[in-house]
Amino acid sequence: MNRCVIGAGLSGLAMAHALKSEGLDFVCLEQASDVGGLWRQPQAGERGPGYLSLHLNTNKRLTGFADHPMPASYPVYPRHSDVAAYLRSFAEWAGVLDDIELGTTVESVRRTAGGSWTVVSRDAHGTRTARDFTHVIVASGHNTEPVMPAPPPGADRFKGTILHALDYRDGSDYAGQHVVVVGLGASAVDIAADLSRHAARTVLSVRRGLHILPKQVFGMPLDDVAEAPWWTNMSLEEQRRFMEQALLVARGRLSDYGLPEPDHRIFSSAVTISDEILTRIRHGGVTPKPAIDSLDGDRVVFTDGTSVRADAIVHCTGYRMAYPFLPPECPIGPQGSVELYKRVVAPDHPGLHFIGLVRPHGSVTRLVEAQARWVARIVAGRAALPEPEVMRKEIAAYLAGIAGQYGLSQGTSIQVDVAPYLEELRQE
């Protein structure tokens, strides 16, 4: 068995299906007790982002796999348990369950003198196994380590609970409490809206404004818009003007809701998708506040000098990429950016590939499927890679373009535009 896939979430299952379709044998290593990745509800004692109110922000047609669509009975935006059940049904349909070793944690992936890769893993019983593979495909995701901000003054004397969204489960756990949610990303607005139906008071602390988009524009799911020819034929500046005007007409300015206006043009940074948060603010269920300045006993003090009593603070402050089992500076280079040819191939590490390490405006599934098909062809010897120097030049050109549109950071270095990126993969 010469191929190893790490991870059995959406990306790992797409890769497993592509390898199976090519008639290639492989083993897929998954540390959890079942397939499904972040959509699988964590079991007792496990940490995980699967809070009960979690739903898709992308529509089921484009989030389901092309060869095995989500059931017609599913709503347009299914809840996490439906997505988890669907991913398991896909694994059964694709016939890959017997190729997946559950409860298996990868501890190291290292290149041998002979050019293969030694993967050391540990099973649920603590038994370590070392195996050699010609190809290793990493599909373990990029939301791996929770990011917590530096504790503000007074944090050591705060009487309430401080947690990360990773450990948040359900709003009913905070019934009657006063809760401050920190952030304005997808998790922050989801959790704030969820809490507002149970907590005595929900405050949303926002340091920096982000563009908030509804799940649908003109009755079309946003990811349908993203792949529509009339949209993809527009220039970036035309797309920005169109969406900015549409948002202004649909909901006015974010400052009308007490939120900070973004300090950047739309599509210059990640956007937040939510149909609920602005409505919950208008109904008084969520109260916007600026960044936290300090903590004082049972109170949270904000940078505008106001304060609120708080029983809990939920930090929805994102995740950092971490691949402790991989060689140093792979795939994250010395400048902190992800450095992969076509966002997939590590040019200086032959035989090492990455699936799903991209961040589009819209559903990731079609991109992941295209990546998986390409990697399967490479592994099967039916597609060839250019020389490392050519790959490094492509990476440099891509990162230069990213820097011009988004500014260069670890998160923006995996940003892709859906239609152009799909076309790149089709050409490969």
C-alpha cells in the first residue's frame, strides 16, 4: 500500500473517492471515532467546533459531492448533523470505509533517504505503527488550533468563565446568564444569535468591521452567484460595486446597527455570511460593543468606556494552521504564508500533497473534488508536475497577487476565486 491520506472529513473523503476511482490502493488515517470532520458532533470528552446551532453557510447543491448529491429532503442550508450523516453516507456509497483507520492519530511524517515517506501513527489503544508510503496526502483541514487574544488587564480577577468557540455547545447552557461574544466572523455571529434566544443578555464585542453578506442575494444563494457567468465575467471592481450597492439597498450601512464600518473594500478580506445577526441586533437580542479594554471582577469594560456585567466571555477569534507532524516550514513558509503549487503541491517535498487548504468565497467542495482528481492522476502517473523551480515561480506570482488584493497573511495566502481556480485545475 503506497498511498496515505490524512483526515476523513470532506476533503479526505473526496481524496479517498478519487483514489478508489483510479483503482489505487490507500489507507486513510482519521484521529476521530467516525468520518465527517468538523461536521461530526464531538463525543463526550472531545473538543470540537460542532455547536448544536451550526448550519451550512453554503447551499447543499454545491456543498454536496457532484457524483452523490445531498438528499432532496434536506433544506437548502442543512444543520451540522445532517451534513455529518451525509458525509458518512458518501463514504459508504464510495466504498471507502474499509480503507479508513478511525481513532488513529498521525504523529510524524518524514522523508526517508530513499525518497519515500515514513508515517508514524498511534491508534486508540496507544500502539504506534511506522509505515512507508510513496505519496502522502494531507486533508486534515486548517482550523486546527484555537486562537485566544492576550488576556486584557484584570483577566486574572474575572469572576466569570472565559472560553473559545471550540468549547461552545449550545445557548441553553447559558440560560439566564449575561454573555459577551468576541468577534464578527461566522462563529461569532452564529453563536451570538444562538445565545440571544437563551441568555439574559448577549453582547457582541467587535474590534474591526467586516462585510456581512446574507446567504442569498436576489433570491439566489451566494455560491450560485459566485459561479454564474454574469458574475464571473465581471472585473473585480465591477463585482465590488455591484455587491456594495446590493448590500446598501438590502440592509443599509452597518453603522446603522451599531457595528463598525469595514476599513476595507468588499472582497479585500474574508466576509461574514449571516441572515440572522443584523435582525437579532434590530430586535434587541444582541447588543454591539467595541473591543474589550479590561475586565473588572464580574464586569467587562469596553474601549468606549462603557461596561456590562458578564457571566461568560466566548472568544470567536479563529484558528491558526498547525501541522506538527510535518517537516518544518511545510506547508507554511518562513514568512508565515502557505507555499504550495496550485495550492496543492509542496515543490520541495516530492510525494507530499494537500487537499482542501483553500478558502473561497462560497462552497469549497467543487474545488476539493477538482484537487483530488488532479492528485489522483499525479499519483497514478497520468499527470506530471513541472520542475520545482517552475512551481516556486507560480507560488511567488500567486502570493504577489494575493498581497495586492487582500494583503498577505497566513489566512489570505489560501484565498482563491472559485471559477478561475477551477479552470486552473482543469487545465492541469
